[in-house]
Amino acid sequence: MNPGQRHRARHFAMQALYQWEITKELASVIEEQFLEDQPVDDKTDKEYLHQLIVGTITHVDEIDKTYKPYLNSRSIEDLDMVDKSILRLATYELLFQSKDVPYRVIINEAILLAKDFAAQDSHKFVNGVLDKVVKNMQLQETEKQ
């Protein structure tokens, strides 16, 4: 696993999730269109990109339910679509990929995506929400033990 390839996979996955938010097409259709239209090359972990797109779309209800309590009285419907795509992507990774990827890496990558694509201070909002998601997940793990 090359961190740069994973970073590019997240970059493209966030864009694909944004496209999905607009079109609501099937994950397979979004992925196919995205791979045709974007410069996804050997510098991208294509398998991870596939997992991120399909996994996030497949588990979107569970993902939204996980981060929704930490939106500071905002509703999911009122979130900027870029912020929502980043939160969904990172929450998917926290829920389903955290055995392979440390949560600090996931949050840092989400912050970088927010700085690249979202409104000026969105990275602070994304960081705050994801920090709370991680703390809640850690609390649940502790309670299970």
C-alpha cells in the first residue's frame, strides 16, 4: 500500500460521491463513468477507490446515522454537498477500514480534502465532526470490553 496512491483514491472517491449525491445513479454506474472521465492512473490505488465508492454508497444510511449526532444542530440535508461527501467517505473508512488505516490518517485525509474542495473553514467543521465520531467509536469499544 502506497500512501500517495491511497490519497489519490480518496481524492477521486470524494468527487465520485459528490457526483452520486447529485445524480443518485447506481454505484457501479458512477464508478464506470468516473473511471472513463477522470485521469485515474497507476498513481491511484484503484482497488481502494472501488472499495470507497461502492462501500460508501452501499452503507450510506449507516454512515449518515453515525455522524449525524455531531452536526451541531445542522441537518444532513442542509450540509454542503462537498462537506457531506467528505464526511461520508471518512466515516465509511472509520467504520469499515479502520483495521487497515489508523483513524488519525483518515481524519487528516478528510481535512486535506476539505481544504482542497470545500469552503474556506470547512476543514474545521469536518475535523470536529470526525473527532466526535472517533471518540464515540472508542467509547463503544471500551464498553464492549
